Amino acid sequence: MATRPLMKLRVLGCYSPYPPADGAGPGYLLETESTKVLLDCGSGVVSQLGRVCDLTNGELSAVILSHLHADHFCDLLVLRYARFLSMRAGKATPLAVYAPSKPDLERASLPFLDTLSISTIQQDSSLSISEMKFDFAGTLHPYPALAIKATVDDRSMVYTGDTAWHDDLIDFCRGADTLLAEASFLEQNKGTNVALHLSARDAGRLAQMAGVKRLVLTHFHPAARLDLLLAEAEAQFAGEIILASTGLVLDI
């Protein structure tokens, strides 16, 4: 009898700073048999989430936000309405939301704040949601931002969030089964973004140096040439590389 995968990664959106037609901003659903946790909630993510998660009955376990730039959390302000209606029907409790401390998410979430149970997360901290364990590392970005490692038993996935290159990421990603890494542009186009984001070359280099098993590239500009991003990462990483796309599902 086949063994049920311990954890799945479902891509709900992979574009930034805005989605193209029929696309969505950053949003990644981690699923086990009993738990669903959403990493980031960018523009259009709630629409995609509704395809695979019943928003009327509290099926979504929690939301973890890597940072509070609008392109990574704006649909949370819509998701709270779904939770409000399901709570009013007696089918759900407030949605657990974990996020860095700045800016003030509670102020941004008014009204219906009582539909969200907001907790602050910091670098070098951890938390458990059912069978999933999450660890957090600080990244280099203008707002406080976090890389996220999700672990179930001996399987792990690391999501870089938004970050410039820094060597501490290597150890945090070490040996991950899947590395979900931003590839915001080609190395030649990094320019003034050198202190903001990873290039496709950076993503491939990080995967190779950390010894991960699989690299998934994400966080694409809507006009990006994905074939060129893939080629640049392939020149750095000898393992499997996948381009994120809406609806992509991977076993971790």
C-alpha cells in the first residue's frame, strides 16, 4: 500500500509586486491530512485558496506571513471577511495569524479584527501547528522579514521569503527536501535591488551551497522571461529545479 505523503506544497500564487491576468501574488499552502497552513497571502490568493480549502467552515488552520509588504499580505484583509461570516454561522473560531511585529498589522486589519488572532513571530523562534513545526530566520529586507522552515517528521521545506543574499541563509536551508526561493530577476538586472531580493543566480547558488534536494523558483515579475530565470539557476544548481506556477502541487 502506498504511503500517504507527509506534507504537500500547493502554489496558490507566485508573482510580485503584482499579479498578471489569471495569476496571483505570493501564496503557498502547506497541507497534511489534518492541517492547512498558508504562507503569505498576496493579491488573488484568496480566490485560489477557495478552490482547495472550504473558507466557510474554518478549514484553514493558520496563516504565517513572511513580512508585511502589501504584495505578501494584502488578501488577508479579504480573507478576514470569510472568517467573519463562518464565525457568525458558528462554524469557525478566529483565524490564527503569525507575522513580524512591524508595521502594525492589527491597525491594517480593522474592522473585523476579532476574526484574527494575531501573534508576533521573530527570527530564531519556532512554533508548532498540529504536526507541523516552523522555524524562522531573519532575512535582509527593508521591513522585518523572515525565512520559514516547515518540518513534519524528517521532511522539510524552506521558504526564503524576500531577502537579499546573506550567508546565514545557507545553514538555515541546509539539507532541505525542498527550497522555495525567490528569483526576482536575472543577475544582470539586479541593479539597485541588490539589497532587496535574490536573483535566479542567487537562488541556484543558495540551493547548491545548502545541499538541498529540490529547488522551486518563485516571486516572478509578471513580465519575466521564466526560461531565462530557469537557465540562470540551472547554471548554479545541479539538482532538480521547478518553476512555481499557480496550482502546482508537490509532495515534500
